[in-house]
Amino acid sequence: MGIRIIGTGMYVPERILTNADLEKMVDTSDEWITTRTGIKNRRIADAETTTSDLAFQAARNALLMADLPASSLDLIIVATVTPDKVFPSTACLLQTKLGAGPCLCFDLEAACSGLLYAIEVAHAMMAASPNYRRALVVGAEKLSAITDWTDRNTCVIFGDGAGAVILDKSDDYANDFYLAGKLCADGQYADILQLPAGGSALPASHTTVDERQHYVKMGGSKTFQMAISLMANTCAELLEQTGMSWNQVRWLIPHQANERILTAVGARLGIPERVYVNIRDYGNTSSASIGIALDELNRAGKIQPGDFIMLTAFGGGLTWGALLLRW
Ligand code: UT7
């Protein structure tokens, strides 16, 4: 009995927001954004499009690749910090859009580490219970809805999108895709990356709106430093735990936080050429970024059956971690 990833999918909205567009919105420049973040373009959803719409497109593409109907799913997890509504969950809304049956559906909130957390949870549920044979795991974000378009410290970074994987359990699979995982959190650092208002701590009011408290607030440089050391250290520890070497790992797929972070992680681990980077085109899409990267690599034939890949992420919470997978 094994569990495998049998489908991947991604979706990004059509509208492209360029650095030149941002130059007209805030006091910034293409040169600053390019050299400090590596980002040239990001995709922005229109006002009517919700996170569950983005998740739906990515999930449909993953189901098409797996050649499976949505009715065959036993479990749907959506990782997101931009749910359509506080409740019901975006996973329930996605279930209906897909036409899936009455399966178990829930959202998981671990910010940019969301997809890794969700894969960890889905795998553990599938391994433990005969009730879950097939799972859809989606990372989906409409970050444009929580971005302060007057704040140059944050608005140049984020973009919208979704990435999905289908996990399948079968006696036919000799191997399991999951080799090792290490997922962590430290709530002491909750304040450095957060959306302050709209929850029970600071319910929505005229004051919270006037003070722009419904947008992402980020301590950029502190986050930057911690992202590098926590992702690099966790990947190194995980690899050591398995007794494998970096020569055996085809790709390191990090959350696309900032190109300088990804370059620094690759340099620390001594594998700069194997770090997958696509932030130039999409910006930082939080829990969606690793799913988008996985699907791009998969569809381009750059991951082959049997390849070992390491996923790593870091985000609000703080949360971070890494998964070592066999494709
Ligand atoms: O997704 C997971 C969590 N998020 C991250 O991992 C993001 C991590 N952080 C970052 O990516 C970077 O810290 C940023 C891209 C957000 C900022 O880059 P930085 O190199 O850390 O810049 P900084 O915040 O230290 O600011 C340096 C200067 C400041 O000016 P002064 O005080 O030196 O005069 C900022 O006001 O750059 C200024 N600045 C800008 N200038 C032009 C900040 N944002 C901009 C901007 N355009 N958009």
C-alpha cells in the first residue's frame, strides 16, 4: 500500500500587474522591485473572482491530469489566508463548485507554509484511516484582497493564484511519495507578519477600516532574515535525518517569498542550481506558490517518476517546514 501524487494543477488570473503599473501607484521603481525581490509581474484577480474560484480552476486541472471525477474525492483541504468568507470554509465552497460528493472538507491556515501543512495532514489522515483513499489539497490565495495598495513595503510583493495536488492511495503503489517531513511553528513571532483586524481580537469597525487594519502588515527585514535561516536549517536537518545527500535531490522547491531569500537558501545548502524560482512572473502567492511551482515542473517534464524533491516554506505564525518527497 502506498500514497502517490497522481495529478497537479495551477491557475493564475489573466490580469498582469507590472512593476511599471506599480510605479504609478506608490513611490517605487522597477529597478528597486527587481533588485530587492526579483519580481517583474504578478497576477491580480478581478473583483468578482474569489479564492474558491482560483482553487476551482487549479483543482479541475489537477483532476484532469489524474483523469478522475471530483466525485471520487474523500477529502478536500484548502490552505489559505484569504478564504472567501470567515465561514463556511472555502473547502466547502470548492466542493460544491467541483460537484464533489459529501466528503470531509476543511480549510487550513498556516500562511505561506499552508500547502506543506496541508499535504502533511492529508498524508497522515490517508495513512491512518481507510476512509480517505483520495485527497485534493489546494493552496489558493487572493492576496490582492488583503493588500494595502498604498503601502510600498508590501504591495509590490504579493500576487494571486492557486496550486493543487491529488493524492491517491492504492495497493498497486509499491512506494509512498512521502519520505520525511518536519513542520514547525513559533507563535512568539506572531506580530511580525499579520492581518490585525476582522477577527475576535479586533472586530471590523469604522475605526479599523479608517486605520487600514484589514491589510497585511509585515516586518520585512526581520521576516527576511528568519526565512533564510529557518528554511535552510530545516532542509539540512531533514536531509540528514534520511541519510540522503543533496546529490540525490533533483529540485529544492521553496515558497516564492523573495528571490534574494531563495538565492541565499540555495547558497547555504550548496545547491544554487537546483533551486526552482518563478517569482519573477507571479510574485509571492503565499500558500499557492509551491503548488504552482510543482505543476510547472511536472508539466514541463522536469520531474520524473522516482525523482526526489524537497519542498520548503516559511510564513506568518510563524510557521515553517520542509517535506522530502519521492515523485
Ligand atoms: O512570504 C513569506 C513571508 N514574507 C517574506 O518572506 C518577505 C520577506 N521580506 C522581504 O522580502 C523584504 O524585506 C522586502 C522586499 C519586503 C523589503 O526589502 P528590504 O531589502 O528588506 O528593504 P527594507 O524593508 O529594509 O527597506 C529598505 C529601504 C527603506 O528605505 P530607507 O529607510 O532605507 O530610506 C524602505 O523605505 O527601501 C525602502 N522601500 C522601498 N523603496 C522603493 C521599501 N519598499 C520599497 C519599495 N520601493 N517598494
